[in-house]
Amino acid sequence: MTATLNTKVTTRTDVLYLAFELGETEWKLAFTIGVGQKPRLRSMPGRDLPRLQEEIAKAKKRFELPADAPVRSCYEAGRDGFWLHRYLTVSGVENSVVDSASIEVNRRKRRTKTDRLDAGKLLSLLLRYHGGERQVWNVVRVPTVVDEDARQLHRELQELKDERTEHINRIKGLLASQGLAAPAVNKRFAAWLGEARLWDGSAVPPELHQRLLRELERWEMLDRQIKALEDERRQRIRRDNTPHVDKVRSLLDLWGVGFNSAWMLVYELFGWRHFDNRRQVGGCVGLTPTPYQSGDSHREQGISKAGNRRMRRLMVELAWCWLRWQPESELSRWYMRRFGVGNGRTRKIGVVALARKLLIALWKYVETGEIPAGARLASWQKKVKGCSKAAA
């Protein structure tokens, strides 16, 4: 007796599954009701919510589902943010926002990729996810509207600072092309530029002179906006009594932790995220190791670099500051014993490990009040007062 496999056997559920492929002007929708079912593919104008409800109703009718049948959906995290997730949730749809980097792909050098295929792939993974394969991808934790809005201040501040640095570098580069060493870019720069002389004693060419002045105007505008945002943040730390600001003040009580670090740690991580263990804390910012093992081959590939890149960048900078301002702490002593006698490359690798340990220690400090071993304490009031005097 010969056993045969029926490849056309399918499983059907009373749930409508929906995968989105979101584009700027057009959305691809893929519907199904179970494994093996041919997906129903539809295109619609982007952000047309009445049309979306119409397509969901048509899909239920096509698959002979009742009008009140549950709907489970997913889409990749990206430019569209979380507004669609909130709309679907309010509409009674069980939605998942998926980390794009966690989606499995074909490992061939060249592979076919279209929006239609991407929607179908997401749909098959959605079925597997709700079938019990929870490791098939990583689901993004969606912040509340209030928590998401609270991140705007420090993110705008960081972008303004990066843009200001670009203008400074451009000014210095333009001057270097004429053999001039740029002084500090400030309000006295325009007067210096008028007196600057090239190698032959001539003044800066007129077109270049005007371009540098326009660059200076943009720098001044950014500098004013940065100071205004920093002043607003300082006023909130001084006067607000919200739980988030209380955590910021708590972090500022540690010597070596400044306004940028304390504010971002709270509003990006500790203010609204919940962590069960230290592994989740390190993994959230991509500071966890990624070992590679195949047969007799064993090697370490470095940190995963997944998660919040802003916090990863901040923690590396904060680790260097911690070594400078908290040299007697247990973390700094561990670093010096392990990496202090190495070369520059070894110390840079070690500071990443220190960044992870420091992040976990700060998480424990915020959650339980456990002060990092050997750390010196400061006063957040003195930091605010000293910063205000410096600004004045």
C-alpha cells in the first residue's frame, strides 16, 4: 500500500487574516482565512480608511464569514508610524506592528521582490505567528499617544544639534578650501570673515563671502532654537511633578549623568517600557552579544545593533563619561581591570560592554533605588542652577 500526500489540503478558520504593504500612494492588502488558502490581493489608495473598511467587508463576504468575524492584521514598522495600529485597534482589529529587520527572507544573492510578494509573505508569517510560532518575528511595542508625543522634544533637539554641526563643518570646509583656518563659529565670525585675507593678501571672494554669511545665518537660527528647547527642558525638570520628570531628577542625582542622558533614558526607555530582566534591557537597545556557531567554528559577531539606535549611541557616550566622572565605581574598576591595559581598539570594544552593564545598573536604580556600587551622588538642583548660570 502506497501512501500519498495531498498537497491541496487546507485549513480554514473563522478568522480573517490581513497583511498590509504600505506605500506612499498605494496600499497592498492580502486576505486569507487559513493555511493553504489562496490569498485575496487588493490594491487601494493610501490612508483611505472608508475604502479599507469596504475591502474588509468584501473579503468577509468572499470567504463566507459573518460580518462580525474577528480580524487579525499586521504591517511593518516604518514611516507610517503607529496611527494605523491605533485606528485598527479602535475598530476591533487585532493588529501587530512588526520589526522589519526581524522578517525572514530568502538568502539568495538575487531574489524577486514586489509589493504583492511582500504582502503575501507577511500574510503567511501572520498565520504562523497566530498558529503558535511566536519567534517567527519581533512585534514592536506601541507607545501611547502621550508617550510618543513626549519624545518629540529630545528627538528634535538631537536633530537640531546634528544639523548645527553640519553647518559648522561646511563653514570650516569652505574656508579650508581657500587656505584659511576657521575660528570658533559664533556671533563674531562675520566680523572676522570681513578681515580675513588669503595667501596673497586678498579678501575672501565675494560669492564665497556671501555664502558663508548665509551659512552663518542658518547656524544662528539653529542655535537659537536649540537654546530655547534646552531652556524648556530645564524648566520642566525644575517645576514639573510628573512621574517621568521625577525619574529624570533621580538620574540627575548621579555624578556624571547630565540632562541629555537622564531625559532620553526616561522618555525613550524607563518612562513607558516595562522590562522583566536585564536581557530585555540590553536587547532593547541592541547591546546584546550575537555568537556564531557552526560545527567547529565558534566566534563572536559583536553586538546585535537592533532596537533603539538613539539610546545605543547615547549609552556609549555615557559610558565614556562614567569612566571620567565615576572612576571609583565598581563598573569603572571592572573596565580598568579588563580593558584598561589594552590598546585603543580593545578599549573601544570594552566601552560597549560597559555601556550595557551601565544601562542595566541605571535601570535597577530607577526601578528599585539601588545605587550603582561605588557611585558618587550629586544634587539635581545644583546641576539645574549651574546650567542656568552658564546660559545666562
